[in-house]
Amino acid sequence: MLRPLALAVLLAVSQAASAQLPAPVSQLLFDANIPEDAMSALVLRGDTALLSHQAERQLNPASTMKLVTTIVALDQLGPAFRGRTELRSGASVSGDVLRGDLVLRGGADADFSGEVLERMLQSLRNQGIRKIDGRLVLDRQLFNPARPDIGAPQFDESPEAYTNVIPDALMVNKNMLELDLRSGSGTLAAVAYPVLDGVTVSSAMTLVDADCGSWANGWKQPDVLRDKLGKITVVLKGSFPKYCAKTYRINVLDRQDYLDRLFRATWHRLGGVLVGDTVEAAGPPATRLLAEHVSRSLPDIVRDFNKSSDNTLARTVFLTLGSLEADPLAGSRALAAVPGETTVARAERTVRDWMRARGIDDTGLVLENGSGLSRIERISAVQMGGVLQAGLRSNWSPEFVSSLPIAAVDGTLRRRLADSPAAQRARLKTGTLRNVVAVAGYVRDAGGQQCVVVAMINSELIGNGKGRAVLDALVDWVARSGAAHGGEGAGTIAPIR
């Protein structure tokens, strides 16, 4: 039986099913030749639908899908949840020698960086350990499969870009190599950070007379070459403007290489010696903790990935939903494990169970990675509206709402709606793919009433800002509504019955 929340949404939508889109929205769709049936929209003021346009149709939501991951994570894991990275060993210490393997165990620590690794290794040195007379064991087994990136299809033409990084449970620096590129009239200097053992960068880029601001137009995916001794060279390709300086981050190294070589370079710099090879495996059960790092709390992480629409962080949290037990203080239970079940499948099961427990019908919902960086993810405006209403009723509503970009203030909305009454009053997650634009969140109307707003357009005709203009017009329309509730200078919009 449906709970009152979902029942109210469904009744409101059914009563508003024949409502027309606002005139400014329809006009912009017409001017851009975007058919109205390419758009789905739902606007709720309390339990009253001001607008419902194809609201039960499943569309690609792009990054607005992060809202689902966010509120389910807050409710299931709890706001005190933190990821964890550990250095462990079952070996004895004799003098300054650890006589056995050292295990680096990943626990979905979204803040694990080179600086963090250095502090953890310094802790080993502070304990008197100088030589590791064994292997370095990288334990990524929290996720199944441990390496979700292996065999994954390329999402777009820029697989090296940060937006496309697929996380694992032991990812350091998001596997990014930061390039400092500086050119003169005939030479290009390329310096990479962090320093990785046996990794160098060389340039095969052609210097051209071009504006520095358009440098990305000449960028091509680098080559990664490995010689017989195991040394790696990253070869930069394409063209680069003369007299230009830019910093760019790339994901081109296999993450086993990246972490192994970062560890060795850092340990050597601290005066340490590592004798054995680096392997990927589960750490043995009987080990003791030597050093650890915990990430910032979950509200900080979700604010980061919603404000900037960070796919990698969102995917990390989504996978965490399928891998870790819930915070008992959150009043929820972890799912029972199914033998052989992937972490993604378990995370999806967590999301669907959360929705059903709140009376939100999950029929037609398609989840791939929980970030919206997907061609197949689907959700309806009714379902998203139910998620947003549940977010307002959650114990962690303040944390959820505060994670959303604020119109004309920050995040992906920083440069939008500045001339609208929605400025500083709307908190919305945005979504953009090649043929998708979307917004979902909360907009205060002219009377100060909180409205739930969901809108998605799936069309090849949304380019050059045309689709975004349509969505901004809808948000502006909502912000100007509600004079009957105490607002001034805005037209009254009667509830749809």
C-alpha cells in the first residue's frame, strides 16, 4: 500500500495530466524546434501539482540522478559515515624491518590523496619501520568487481578526462596525473605531478599560432609507452598554442601502476626501502592496523559532488551503498549479501528498497552507476519528485538541501538565473549530456512557498544553450508564481485541479 507521500504525488499528477506548459517555455521550445514531447516536467507546491507535463514518462536525467544517490546514501549510511584507508600487516617487526607483506586496504575513501599516503607512510617511519621485507598488497576487494574500470566501454571521445574516471575502493588522487604545460616560441615544457617512480612525460605536440584560451581544440589523447625495463612514458599529442601556460589533469595510467609507483616514490623519499613486488589481492584476515586515514563525513562528500557535478565521487558513494553496512544510528539495515552479486547490483537493490519503503513506484527506473554519466539511466519526473519530497521529510533534509547548487551563487548554477527572482532562492541539481538537459530540486515561489521542480529534455536539438534556456524559463516561471500566497509583483497561478 502506498504511503501518503507517494499517493499525494500520484493524485496530483493524475489531476494535472492535461496541463499545458507555461507560455514562455512553450515559446522557447518552438523557437528551437524542440518538440514538446521531448520534455517532461513536474512542479509541486506541497501536495498540489502546478504543472505536470509527461511527468510519468521515463527519460534520461543526466546528472540529476545524483539526487537519488545522495538522499539514499544519507538515509542508509548516515551523515556520520566516512570512508577509510588502512595500512595493515600480519608480519613482525625486527629492528627497523617489517618482515613480511604490507597491506594497503581501500575502504571507499573519497579523500585518499598523495598527501594522505605520505602522512600514512610517515607514520610507519615514526614507528621505526624503514625496510619492508615483503610485498606491497593492494586490497581493493571492497567492491565486486575490484576493478570496475577493466573492460568498461569508453563513454565518449575523452576517456582520459576526469569526468569519466571509474572509481574503485582504493583510488588515490582519482588516478589523475596533473600536467603543467608551458610553451614559448618553439618549445613546450611539460611537468607532471605527482612524481611517480619510473614515469616521465614527453611532448610530441606541435606549437601553433592560436589563442591560449582555445588550447583544448588541439588536444589529443596521449599515448602511454612502456619499455623493457618497465619504465613508462606518457607522450602528449596534438597541438598547443605558443606562449601559453595551462594545467590539465588526465587519467591515462593503469591504476595499479599509478598507486604502485606513487607508493615507491613516496616511501623512497621518506628514506624507506620496499623489497618485494606489488600485487593486487585481498589482505589476510589476521593483521594489525599500522596507519589509517578517514575521509570527510558524507555530507561534505555529497556537497562536493552535487555542487560541481563530480561523477567520480557520486559513483564512489553509489558503490558504497552496495558494499558497506548502514550506520546503525540512521535506523536502517544493510541488505543481506547474495553470493556472486556485483556491488552495482547490490547498490541498485538498496535504492529500489529505499524507494518502495517510501511508496515511490520504481517501475521503469534504470540505474547504471548512480551519477547520471550514462546513456541508459532512466527516471520519471514523478519518481524524481517523490525522491525530492522524501528528501524534505528525511532526518537529513538540511544536509541534502544544502548540497544543491544555489541559483546565481555557486556550483553549476553560478552563472544561471541571475536576472530571475529564482536567484539565491532556487536550489537545483543540473544535468547535461550531449542530448540531455535537466534540473531537479527546490524553488521558492513569490509567496515564499517551497516548490519541487523536475524537468528533463531528451533531444538532439538542445545544443548552443537552447535546452538550458527552456529549463531556466520554467524555473523563472515557478519563482514568479504564488502571489496569492503573499508575494508581490508576480502573477497568480491557480492550482491545477
